[in-house]
Amino acid sequence: MRRIMVGVKRVVDYNVRVRVKPDNTGVVTEGVKMSINPFDEIALEEALRIKERGLADEVLAVSIGPTDTQQQLRTALAMGADRAILVQTDAAVGPLSVARLFRQLIDKEQPFLVLLGKQAIDDDNGQAPQMLAALWDRPQAVSCSKIEIADGKATVTREVDAGLEVLEIDLPAVMSVDLRLNEPRYVKLPDIMKAKKKPLDTVGLADFGVGEAPAFKTVRVDPPPQRQKGIMVKDVGELVDTLKKKGLV
Amino acid sequence: MSKILVIAEHDGARLNPSTSKCVSCAAQVPGAAVDVLVLAVDAAAVAAQAASIVGVNRVLAADNPANAEPIAAVLAPQVAKLASGYTHVFGPSTTFGKDLMPRVAALLGVGQLSDIMAVEGAHAFKRPIYAGNAVLTVEAPQDAVLVATVRVASFEAAAEGGSAAVEKVDASVPLPTHTRFVSRSGATTGRPDLQTASRVVAGGRALGSADGFKLVYSLADKLGAAVGASRAAVDAGYVPNDLQVGQTGKIIAPELYIAVGISGAIQHMTGIKDARTIVAINKDGEAPIFEAADVGLVGDLFTILPELEKQLGG
């Protein structure tokens, strides 16, 4: 079985304007729309396309989170994943613990490829893929915008500060995906019905013997310093005058 | 007493300015002694540049033919070996550091702190979450090495003129061959580097085409500025990906940022909130960019930009 494992994180939806709680313990997530992390959706789409090209037999979606995360995994199944595993926990699980957990699942599931988003848009850590690759002692390709697979190898194009970098890596490997890799498909109603019959297994975090204690202690969460609202100018002349006065041009 | 190892970013010949900013961050840690590690084929030239950064105690030069390209899987085991004895290991929050540092942390069996934006103590730091819509203050454990990336836009480059000692070090460990560099393509535009430029002109989807974007390049050249873009403009194919500014692109802190036809999505704003002065030009007076702009001008960019260029030339 040629299997691709995809990580799916439940996060506050991309379009929600996040607010810090008045007691500075975190951000408001109650009553807020939750979705699949957009980068993970791209990872899943890529896995589905690789399977559709005949290069994989099964796409397995894995998430770690509270029971409600089943919603996001059902969406993943509706998009086309063959089965899903929820590692159930109400605790916040840090990137190193995520990597350790995926490392254990890899032993069991034997994927030839693990596809993850390059970062989750809540914590903005961008660590789990690289950590997993290290623990697995396998190649990592971070921020992929193109993936080609042939003969047990992959040629990947990565988005880097200087432009684009191409690597050749041996499989199995971990890849993290960037925005321009693909555009995820829309889920159709019949697919949602079909997804209800697909297997979604729930296991407890405790089954893995991976500590859930975060590596870092949150002291407090604050809103960012606000920029002061500036002035409006009426035309280009006034704009140039203003910039000159500020010594900027 | 904190012993901090900063991992140098370079292209084999020149030290990237991100390294100096990491040193600035490290120097703010109470009681810090800062060493810089240069991993290269022949580290001498880059090590000499690192040695001139004020605040650097020692430069460690690790030569290895395998270090010809910055492949995280190759560099990480060397960093992990040399991290022994250090309390902190810092790298820049550039694509280089984001690739490398989590791999180093995992090899050391510790967590990693991303995007340090402020130093609050030897083990206390601030970092942004939710695209900068919240700022987290965290405490790292005292009994473990702290591996972290430094948000380079939050720190000024350290002064030049130092003369740290350069020492050759043995970083030899078994290295993998499973990851091979093929090529790198980037725009060699002759324009200032987006990440370090003091002036940036950036365009959005409203430019309408790659051809329309020439107006942005033209104004940038007039000002000696770097060119940036919103995600929408990159996705539309007007400009290459390395110009993207924002949560998933580059985080920058220029003196002057001119946003042309950019609406100001929160994901974009997180990339420019440390800019000293933000100028917004947009035909929609309700665009969110005006909430954060220091100077705003509502109007048609296709008439404003040529006019602006003309008046600047006077």
C-alpha cells in the first residue's frame, strides 16, 4: 500500500479577526468559526492529486485536537481522503509533541510521504514538519510550490527568500507546502454524504506516551501595539510635501 | 551567564544582514556571551565578516565540502553537535533559519521558539501569533538549551568594527546524502534587497497585470527602493514569489513603505507593521490599509504614480 499521510489542524478560520481575551490568557475562540488550516488544505489537495496520478493508493488524514476536530476530518474525507485518524486531546499540543506523535504513527502506517502545511495560521510556529523529518531521520522539503515524484525520489521546488530552490530528495520524506502549490478543490454535497461512511478512528493522546506539556510556558497574551491613524492627503502635491517634511524623500 | 550561539546565514561569500540582527537580539539577553557559527565549504571570508560585528565574542568556522548549499538536513547535525555547552542557539527567522532551526531543536530533543520579537529576560521572550494579531509572552525552561528563531524585522543590525577571534572547529558528524541541491533561481534585479531596504514600494492586485506593475518598478527605481507585492499580486502572476510581503512572505521594517493598490488584508499588514512610515495609495477610501497608513491618498493609481514620479523628480 503506497500511503500518503497528511496533517490536518483545526484552527480559527482565516477570515476571522482574532481578539485577545480581556484577562490576557489567550485569544477568543468560543463561538468563532473553525476550519482546516489553509496550508493543510493545500497539503491534502496535493496528496489527492498525487493519488489521482496513480502514484499513491491511499490518503490518510491525521489530526490532533478536541472531539470537535472530527468536523475538519469529515471535510478532509469529503475532499477525498480515504480514512482519518483523530488523536483526541483537549490540551494544546506543541510542535515537538506533534512531531513525536506523527513519528509513532509513521511506524504503524508506513507512509512514503508525509505532507503538512508549512505553518498553522494560529500559532505561526512552522516547526512540526522539520521536527518530524529530524526524528524520522529523513529528508525535509519546506515551503514546496511544486512536487514531482518518480522512482522513489521527489524533485521539489521550494519558495525561499532568494526565489525558488530545487532539491532532489529520496523517499520517504516530509514535505511542507506553500500557498502556490495548488488550489484546493471545493467539496460537493454528494462527497459530504459519502464521507460519512468513510472510516474515522479516534484514539487518545495518552495511548502514545507523548507528553503534552508544552515546551514553553505562556505568561500572557496581549493585543499588538496599534499604529496611530495617520492623515489623508488630497493630491500628489500634498503627498510629496508631507514626505519631504518627514525627510523621507 | 548566558552562552549564545548564533547560526550565520550566508551565500558562501557574503554574510546575510539577518546574522547581525540575530546578534543584536542575542546581545539583549542578560549576561550574554555571543558566538557566531559559520558552516561553509571554506568559512574564512564569511567568518571574517562575522568577526567584525560588535558584540560577537568568538566566531566558530566549520569547513566541510558538504556545506556548499544550506541544506537543513546536512547543517542541523553539525549545529546540534556544536550546541553543546550553549544555553541558547539562535537563527534568523528567514527561510534559511525556519528550515534549519526546528530540525536542530528536534535533534536536541527540545522545543523551538519561533520569531522572537522582544527579549524580556534570559528565558522570557515575546513572539507574534495569529499573523501578529496577538503577542505572546513566553517563558522557556531554565534547564534546557533554548533553540529559537529571531524575527529580524524587530531588531536593528549590530554595529560594525568589532574584532572577534575566529576559531576553526570540528563539526564532523555522519551526514545524510538523501537530500541533494539541484538549483536556485532568483531575480537578480540590481534593486535593493526587499528584506533590508530602507524604502519599499509595493503593489497589489489593482495594478492589473505584470505590465501594469512596471509603474511600481519605475517609482521604486526613482526612490532607490526595493519592490514588494501583496499575495494577490503574486498569485495573479504579476511578480515572482520572492517579492511577497506578509504573514507567509517577508516581514519587513523599512523607513518608508508605499503600498499601491493594496487593500491591506491582515495577513499583509503583519508583514509591514514595523515600517516607520506607511503610505497608502488606493482608489477605495474604505480600504483597511488606510487604518494603518501614516499618509493616505485616495485615487486612481494609474494617474497618481506617474504624477508622483514626476513631482519627485523636480
